[in-house]
Amino acid sequence: MLTYFFKHLFSFNIASFSGIVAGWALFMTYTGSMPLPPLLFSRELYFMGLLGASIFHFFLWVLLDKASFYNIKNRMKDLLLDYLVLMAVTTCFCSMLFLINTFY
């Protein structure tokens, strides 16, 4: 389980790309009217990330697994991993853009 977690955590997947796009969109949308720390500590950001990852994996479950419960354990592990990667990449990329904007 630990090797599965680290292998998928450090690979580039759709959650990484979505996190980069979401971090860029958050920075461009909210930093003009709202400071960054309240945005990164808001519950809505994390709920929206969980909703996005859940919808994505629901469609994968229906389309690829044919809505069977045979592979539900691996699907839930992938959901958790994608959520963690999405939130980590979103917050890191948004913070990186904030620091670049602040010091340059």
C-alpha cells in the first residue's frame, strides 16, 4: 500500500494538471480582491476539490468499472490519492504564483 501511494503520488497524472490549472485560476480570480491566506484556509476550496475528484472517479467507476463493486477498494484509494494530489498541487502552485507576484 505504501509503495502504491508513493508511486501514484509522485507521478504526473490528471490531478496534477488539474491542480496547476486550478491554482492558476484561483490566483487570477481571487488575489485582486482577497488576500491569499484566507482563500487557502477556506473550507470551500477543499470541498470543491473533493467534489471535483469525486465526480471524476464516479464517471470512471461507471464507465470503466461498469458500476461494479469488484474494484471499489482500488477506486477509493485512487480517489483519496487524486484528492490529496489535487489539493497539494493547487495550494503549492497558487502560493508559488503569489510569491512570484510579491517579489518580482
